[in-house]
Amino acid sequence: MTIPLRQVVRVGAYILRQHLVGRKRYPLVLMLEPLFRCNLACAGCGKIDYPDKILNQRISVKDALDSVDECGAPVVVMAGGEPLLHRDLPKIVEGVIARKKFAIVCTNALLLEKKIDQYKPSPYFTWSIHLDGDQEMHDRSVCEPGVYDRAVAALKTAKAKGFRVTINCTFFNDADPERIAAFFDTVTEMGVDGITVSPGYAYERAPDQKHFLNRSTTKELFRGVFRHGKEKGREKWTFQQSGLFLDFLAGNQTYHCTPWGNPTRTVFGWQKPCYLLGEGYAKTFKELMEDTRWDDYGVGNYEKCADCMVHSGFEATAVADTVKHPLKAALVTLNGVNTTRPMKQDIPLDRQRPAEFVFSTHVEKKLAEIRARAGASKRPAKKLTTAE
């Protein structure tokens, strides 16, 4: 792990405070999506399939920072869509840092070299650049040639300017463990400050529905990756995730997700129940936490969650387990992820409720709100009489 000591201490102190006051559910990372629009159209993405009127919506600086305050999470991840398309993102980042929160901007990096001088290096700021493997793997994933080279050039520029830079990688069922291991070697040599990994989530609106991983193939894939790492002495890979989450990916832990650990704020509002599922929206963070029927979701509870092992749902679970069982976590850190012992038995799926498909309902509701606002702005102002 290479999570900065400052961040480890602050997040640890935050978790301790939640435990001391007996709070059962609390956020660790705010997923802030200030817009949905993107300058790529990746086959595995389920975040950009909206009409233009919605893709043109932006969360204002005030609403973004009010959400940061309302949520209270110590880490704020700005994603999308492509967040660098938001012209006021520098002000949002500045406001997050001013609050002594850790700001992470997830970007495909196509605009990074153009806009990087609008930002300043800070111990509270990280660029997280999207790279789904080597040149061929990544360009295939994002459905556009040349993106890998542009992203790597931007990564090197950011490092040269003194920024902390990590990469985030999403892998699908055509990924090869040996090739991923070689890719990790490459980015480590580039000097990245950390790697975030995740299996792809089967977004219901993603154009490509054939290449998502199920739970068994996810575990085999990551066991293969970590096995190659051990066999070839690749001890320098630095992950931006807890050791127990990596252990979970390899099938050594059985976890339920913690969807409230990474609450998501979008142009629709506070997304229920998590970053991956838009099954409803709350107007406030308080409403999200109090009115969401959390037990209706998760592996074993809901069909859409059956194959999910994504960090946005399970990293918070792993962190909580680390706090409860520090010795277990320490052994994984010291010895690495075990790739030989039998995998833990997984959560049974025989009692999960069937999937509901409500995407179009939320889209129509948002479009109606946009039309209503547009109509109100066109109505002539009322003329005041002398009496008024």
C-alpha cells in the first residue's frame, strides 16, 4: 500500500470517531459526479447513456461543495463522465482541499495536459488516470486508438510538475493475468504513486454485455495476477487499496458490500443505493442514509449485485475489517495475497430478489424537471402595480 501517511492517519481518526459515537453507517469516500458527459464512449461504461439535455447538466460549485459538507467523508473522488469537461472543476477541487479533504480527480487524461496549469500540487490532491492495461488493452477498452499514448504522456507531465499521480484499472473477462502483471511493471517503472484495480461492473446500459466478469472468474483472474507477482519477485507494485480488499478479490475473504461507504452525488441527486446502481435518488444526504432500504441490495439480496466485487462497494467493508482485525490485515500486508489455499465459500444467491429496471423512469423525471425550468425562465416577469 502507498496511501499517504497523512491520509491514513486522518481517515483512521475519522473512523475511530464514528465508532466512539456508535454510528453504524457512515461514509468514507464521497463519489462526486459533477456531470455525465464524456469525450469517450467506452463499451463497458454505463454512465453516459443519457439524452443530451441531461448530458449538458452540471453540478454548480456551490452544490458540489455543499454536498462535500453535507456528507462529511474525508475523501472526495470526482469522476463522471469526464470531470475535466466541467469548467469549474478547479474551483471545486480548490474548495475540497481548503476543507482539508483528500481530493482525487479520476480522468481519462485526454484534456489533462491542456488544463493541468489550472491546478496546483498539494498533499491533499491526486490525479487518478484511467488505464485499463497496456496500449492494446486500454485502447480496445475505450474504443478509440491512441488514447493510451495520450494518457501516458499526460501522466508523465503531471509527475514532472510535482503532482501525485495514480492509475485506476478496470479489467474484464478477456484479461490475461501475465499481461496485467507486465502492465503493472510498466506503470511502476513510470513512477506512478499507486494502482487501483477493480473488476468491471455489468452496467445494465453498457453497450458491451459479453465481457463482464462473474465472481469466480474475478477471483481466478486476480489470483493469477498476484501469483505472477510473487513468482517473478514483483514486490514493488503499490496499490491504493487495503490489503484485505485485494485478498477479497483473490477469493480469500467473504464480504458483504458497504454501499453507504461510497455515497454518490450526481446531477440527479444522491444516488440510491450506490455508485453502480441508480435505483432512486434522494434530495439530501440525510434522506439517502435514512430512507434507503439498504437490506434490499447487495450480493445474495438483489440480482443486479450478484457478480459485483467492485472497490466502490467492498473497499469500505475491507477497511472496517482491517480496523476490527488488525492482525489479519497485517499478515496480508507482510505475506502478500495468498494464491494457493482453497477459496472461501461465497454468499449464496438462491434468495436474491429479481432485478428491477427503472433507468427510463429517472431519465423521464429529470427531463421533465429540465423542461419545467426552461419554461419558467421563458415566462415574462410579472409587472408590479402601484399598490405593490
